[in-house]
Amino acid sequence: SFTRKKDKRKGWYTYFWKIEIVKALEFLRESLLKKIENTEHQIKSRETKRFYVCPRCHIELSEENALINNFTCNECGSVLEIKDNSKVIKDLRRSKEKLERDLKIVDEEIGKERGKDEKKRTKDIKKEEKIRLKEADIKKKLRKKIRDQLKKTQKVPSKSKKEKKTSKTKKKSAKKRR
């Protein structure tokens, strides 16, 4: 995968590439699955069909193609012979088993890499949560400081005792007038 950044002065793009291991392993897994499927198809074909081979040229033909050519070789004209597929089938089965072992290894590696990714994600989430908690704590402290400062600036010096008495008498007289 890549990221692209633009140079502000020149206007050119710079690409930063990185290998994503999980995606590469998944691609390899799909490739192995296709090879296994092809090998299975070849094994079935070798078990059900007959093949003919030229003893001189070693050219192999299926039964249909041999019939079309009257069981003679196109290159040298010699008569085709039936081929024994047992060795080929054994080899195909061995290669299929090897591919299946490789597939198991790839699956294990994919599991390990995904496990690493999950651990990394949980670690990152915990870090982010700690940062959020710190930020929230800082915000609370700032709000408290601001409230304290506002209280200090909004405090009006209290009235003296004489002023309080005179304001009370003014209130009482205002009530009597009503």
C-alpha cells in the first residue's frame, strides 16, 4: 500500500510504500488454493481418462486427440502407445500434499499476524483512552481555575454595617409607601 504527499514548492507527488504482510499472505493463500484445485482436477483427469504417448518424441495426447490423428504421432508418424498414469498420479498427489502443508503454514502465519494487529490495536486504544482521560482531567482543572478567577473578579466588596442598615430601612419605608 502507499500514501501520497504533494510537495508544496515543486508540486510533485512523493509516494511512500509499505508492505502489508497480511494482504501478501492472503494473496499467497489464494494462489495456493488455486494450485491445489488445479492439481485435484489433473488427478481426476488422469484417473478417468486415457492418455497416449509417442515412444520417439514423447509427445502426450488425450484419447480424443489420438483418435483424431488415427493413433499416430504428428511429428514422426510412429504409432502411439497407452501411457501408464500411476506414476504421474502419485507425483500429483505428493505435490498436492506439499501444497496443503504450505497452505497450513500460511494460515498459521496469517493468524499470528492478525493476532499481532489485534494486540497493537488494543494497545493503541488503551493509549488513546489514557490520553482522553488526561485531557478531560486537564479540562476540569482549567474550568475550575477559570471559575475561581471569575469568582475573584466578580466579588464586590461587602457593604459596611451602616450601609446595610440604611438599605434595610429604605426597603421598609418603600414597603410602607405601597
